[in-house]
Amino acid sequence: MGLFGVDEARAELERLRPVLDEIVVIRADAAELSAALADGVVTDLGGLPEFKAAQARLDDLMSTVQATGAELKGFAPLLVDFPAELDGAPVLLCWLEGDAGLDWYHRADLGFAGRRRLS
């Protein structure tokens, strides 16, 4: 996959918002179902079939994100990176669950610890 420009990555993030929002909901359902199954407790969300369906849906949603060229780096919280280049250096435009928009980046070789605000 190619590199994203900042505007292009921001537009892709907006297209992905419904997918990312659904991941958050299904992730919570799957966690609750998993805990209930481990404890042998019944939950309003269902049982093993619903847990398996949630896992399958999460796989589909994560594949949708990856198919755009974005990289799903974290699951809880969600962390999505968009490969890009700034001032001739390879970077990852970085969105973390809870961020209002795509306003951060980090050098590809530094990872999340090197996260800086886009100017």
C-alpha cells in the first residue's frame, strides 16, 4: 500500500469512524461474553454462539481497517496508524481511541513514545 498525505489520512479516518465505533461496541460485548462464559454465568448478550459471532465480526471489522492501508496497532484502546512521509522522513500519522481527529504523528522508528502533534 502507498503512503497517505495528511488530508488523505484524515479523510480516510472519517470514512473509518463508523467501523472504529462498531469495533469499540463489539469489543465490549465480546469482553463481557468472555467473562460470563469463563464464570459460567448467563448474560443478556447471550452465550458461546454470540461470543463466536462477536469474534468473527471483530475480525471482519479489523480487516476492513487494514484493507485501507491503515495499520491497526492497538485493540484496547484502538490505535490506528497511517503510513506517511513528513519532511522526507517516514512517519506514522497516529490516531488513538478518544482523539477528536488525526492530529498526531510519530517517526516510524520511534513508535508511540515519539508521538508529536501535527503542526
